[in-house]
Amino acid sequence: MKQTGYALAASLAMATPALAADEVTLQLKWVTQAQFAGYYVALENGYYDEADLDVTILPGGPDIAPTQVIAGGGADVIVEWMPAALSARENGLPLVNIAQPFKSSGMMLTCWKDAGISEPADLDNRTLGVWFFGNEFPFLAWMSQLDIATDGKAEGSVEVLKQGFNVDPLLQRQADCISTMTYNEYWQVIDAGVSAEELVTFKYEDQGVAMLEDGLYVLEGDLEDPAFVDKMERFVAASMQGWKWAEENPEEAAMIVLDYDETGAQTEGHQIRMMGEVAKLTAGSNGALDPDDYQRTVDTLLAGGSDPVITREPEGAWTHVISDAALN
């Protein structure tokens, strides 16, 4: 029996599987939390599906360095702070910033007021908790600007306590100050029963040493592949759609994040509060890197005294190619 053209087309359509969506693996900088809400919103709300993308989001953790993951082929794109990315680039890992969802820095130093600390000069001769794994670079640049060494507790120097990803050193009085983020650890201190009046905070943004956080980075060589570039354009567009939805719907975004937290460690109240604070940092960004913000970060890193984070002006460390196509 002869098939009609329509019937033949229908049977061919049934026999030919639909083209698979393009796979993208995203490595986060930290555990599943509202700091990364835009990506989980894009996943949950179907923005990635609409962009014909099959996105896998890999949570981070204290033993996971996104730069190492992408270097080993474990991710297509990573969320990373610019100091760590630029340091890695200078050391041979050619990372390129393709988008910058975060406009402002959320990093702070949180101190006991009763330790006699009221201004940055009072940090001298103190014990200060500092995160490492690339997160120490803004702190070191700030100390250099203040002309305070980091060789140990003494006049003109501070003792650097390698801080874990908790607030215990402050609560247990092992340190006069610790590193905190506006959206996370500061509130852990408050939730532990400390009042805001007992604390003094120094925002890196206010001290003029803020550096770009939570940008999207890929390997430079991958940008030579037109198919990869096309995939990243769709990924950035869908991700920014997720971020702007999260800004406008913080409570709903926090609940989506909770749904994807397989550890069960996050709480509803903490995530809603975190999303409200994170929205302040993503506000003002359409996803494209601001060259002035980039240059400020570079200048601060280069001004690191005898031990700068980077030793020369980077070349090719960012591109607008992806964001221009994604956002226009």
C-alpha cells in the first residue's frame, strides 16, 4: 500500500528521535544555597529547556575548587570569584569571564566591638579569620593597602587564622574578626545569639577593595568552537532570566533552592533571608561584565605590595561576545 506524503512524513518523524538538548555542566563555588538561586530557578522554571539545554548543576563544597574541576574536564562553565580566576589564569589555566551576574561584593570582615575595633586601623595587631582557596586575595590586598603585614600578631602586623567555612573562631573568641558574607555567615553569627550592636562590620565594597564575585568562567580554548559559543550564549541568556526572576520573587526562589538541596542542611528562614541579600548584589547587572569593575579588581590585585596576587595586567581575561549575543 502506497503511503501518502503526509503519512510518510509522520512515520519518519516517529522513527527519528528528537535531537537531544545540548548538555552543559555548571560547577558552583559552594553548596546549594540562594547564592546560586538564578541557576536553580532557570532549571526549575524551564528556561534551560526552552533554550534547548540539558543543564547539570554541581554543588561545591570546602574541598571543591571550581578551577580544578574545569581544568580536569569536569565542567563546561564555573562560578568563581575574579581574584581566583585571574590568579589561575596567570598560573597557566586560561579562564575567561563570559558573564557577571553579581554587580556588588558581599564580602565583609565581622569583628567584636568590645575588642576595641571601630575602624580599619584598629585591625593592627589582631587575630583575623580568613578564608583561603582563592578567597584570601581580597583580604591580602586590603591589608597591603592598610600597610599591615600578615606575618603574625605584632605591631604593624596581624595573625591570619585560616578560617574554616563556619563562624566558630569568632563565637569562641579565637579571632577578633572573621570573614563573612552579607548573605550568609554574618547571619549565622546573629542566629547564634549575638546582637548586631555587639559587632562591627567592614564591607570590602566600602573599603575600596571589593572584587568581582560569582562570575561565569570558561576555558579560552573552548571559545574557539562556534558550537560551544552558541551553547554558552543560550546558557547565559537563560541563567540571567533565572536571576531576574529570583530578584523579583525572592521567597519563591528560596523555596526552589531548598527543593534542590539534597543535603537537607538549609533552612527556609535562612534561605529566604539569603536570597533577599543576594538580590542586592545581583541588582544592577544585566549579566555583562562592567569593564570599570573589572579594572578596579585588577588594579587592587596588582597593588599587593611585595606579594601581589597577580604580577601583570591580564590579557584576554574577559569577553563580551557571549553576553552581547545573549542579552541582545
